[in-house]
Amino acid sequence: MTDAIDSILKTCRTIAVVGLSSKRFRASYGVSEYMQSAGYRIIPVNPEETSVLGEKSYPTLEAVPDKIDLVDIFRRSEFVSDIVDAAIRIGAKAIWMQEGVIDAAAAERAKAAGMDVVMDRCILKEHARRARQRS
């Protein structure tokens, strides 16, 4: 798992955040704001939003015109399967399921498609931990 996390944090610079909300109190907002401040490009994917954190929001992964490295999932576990299938279709390099988001079958499909997969972990916590270790 650590190797996948290190690889993702080093090589995935464009992150599509599925379920990113413009509500500042939501975890998706705080985590995405942190990752943006750490130099990552954040692309919101949420049909209920027009823009978040200064970036245009898209209704689906397929609607995003840019290349996506990482799909970060802030949706309930029952929605993960369809999101992973979309990520495979668009050729994303990796999937990150946030804390509490678990779908082992979808994770296996993503791995079989050659993607790095992290499940039930917070990308902010993992990034911050590694930044502290380097300093």
C-alpha cells in the first residue's frame, strides 16, 4: 500500500475529485483545498456544482476534457463501482477511495486495468505524513 501511495503522490498531479462540494465544512472541500495548496491541480466532478476552489466543475468524469491522473472518490461506497468503471474508461492512472469508502470488487477491477488503488485512506493525511517525514 505504501508504495502505491508514494507513487500516486509523486506522479499524479491532476486529481479529479468525485463528490467535491463547495460547502467549506465538507471533508471533500478541506482535503481538496489542501491538495491544491500543495501544488496539485484539482478538477471538481459534481453535477450539483458549477465551480469549486476556482476550478470549473464537471458532471461526470467523461465530461472532463483534460487528462486525469488520479480519481479521488468522496462518494458513498455504493457509488464506487460506476465511478471506477468511468475512471478505467477515461484512462486514469489511479483510484483513491477516501476514509470509509470501500469497494473491494471495484478495486480489483481497477488493479486489473493497471491502476494503482488506495482504499479507505485520507489523501491529505497521507500527504501530510510524508511531508513531515521529509522535513
